[in-house]
Amino acid sequence: MTVLYVLDVDDFRPLAEVASKDPDTTVRRRGPYLEVEAVGEIRIERGATGCRNAVWYSSVAAVEGGRVSRWDKVELVVEPREDTP
């Protein structure tokens, strides 16, 4: 599983909301975070979130079972690590 954590605050919620539109992605609250989980990659288009630069580039709290392969002005992509079951 690939997991992306974002702090559950107004500024970062749009990332989880956009990610949740993918039927292969699950979003749930875990403590003060939103846990975005997928079997494969997690892909979030920045334009769909409405996030400005400072929010967009400070949104990732942690990644588990994957790695950020792209995080630019267009999208955030978290790919599964090959060594993770």
C-alpha cells in the first residue's frame, strides 16, 4: 500500500478530497491527519485542489510504503516502493 499523510486542516483538505475521487483510493482520518491510501500510485492534480504555492509545497506530512516521484506546479505523484509488500 502507498500512503500519503496530510494534516487535517482547511488548507490541506482539498488534496485529500481530490485524491478521494479516484475509486482506487481511500481517505480516512488518523489522529490529526488525513490518510490517503492506494494500492498503486497516488496522483493529485494541483489545479483541481485550488492550492496556492505555499500550501501546495508544504502539504505532505509523510509518506509510507512509497516515495514522492513528482511534486511540481502541475501534480503530486506518490509511487509505491518496490520493496514494500
